[in-house]
Amino acid sequence: MPWARHNSRFTAAFEDTAAWLAAHASASTVAELLRTTWRAVSGIIGRVVADRAGTVDRLAGLTQIGIDEIAYRKGHRYLVIVVDHDSGRIVWSGEGRRKQTVEAFFAALGPQRAAALTHVSADGADWIGDVVAAHAPHALRCLDAFHAVGWVTDALDARVPQLGVDTVREYGL
């Protein structure tokens, strides 16, 4: 049927609406608004995502990206996350906190699209910086604010004991 997805009892338009609402509210809220169950909403989300998965190139048009890692679970398990600063959306993720993971992102991006990058923000990790320098040497590399503030705070903490009590009081350090 041209108006419905496979294994669905809803129209494609209804499912698209439900999926859009689910991106902005909880499944139970969407279920209440659309007078269905949260299980039906979960199924709708799965079908819409599967339907659209191969049609969107998340890496197209990237110019300003951020690269960082995030821990999940216990035992030092990490994901490398790449975000598009223009849209604020996650465009790529990969398991592991190492050079090979960042290399995999740039392999997916390709040399032509890597050349279009103008800004790359990341922390000061060598395993990120070395790969960015190799694949996008012309891109302006920026430190993320979290790590920059942390390094400045650490530098001030290391300097304050050498200044003396009078200097600390005078400058409010």
C-alpha cells in the first residue's frame, strides 16, 4: 500500500507526525496526544528511522565540527562523538577512545569533504589532534571551552602559592 509502511496499521503521514512529536516529547505524551499506546509510538519510531536511515547523508556539507569522547557504562568504555556545530546535531559516532576511531570518521568523511572543514574543536588529546592535523591541516583547530578553562584554572592554582598572600589579596585571586 503506497500510503503505509510495511507492517504498519497507520498511514505514513500519521507515523511521520508521531515521529516528529517523539523527537520533542516523551513516548507516553505522544501516545496521549495521538490517542494510541506508547508501544505503538515506539514501533512507529522504529519504522520511520528504518525508512529514513539510508536516505540522509549526515556528513554532507560539514564545515565546522566538534570531536570529543564520552564514557558509557563502567570500565572505561568510550564513544567518540562528532557534532556539526552549524546544526548542533551528532553526525557520527564510533566506539573506542583512540586514533583509529577518529581515523574511521575521516575515512567515512573522505578527503574531499575533509578539505571543506574550516573549524574543528576538540580537547587537547594528541590522539584527536594528530589525526585532524593529518586529514584537515588547513582547518582552524579550537580548544573546547571546558578543557581550556580547566587548564587555565590549573595554571592559576599552580601559580598562586608562589605569589604570596599580599598579592593574592590585592588581585582577588
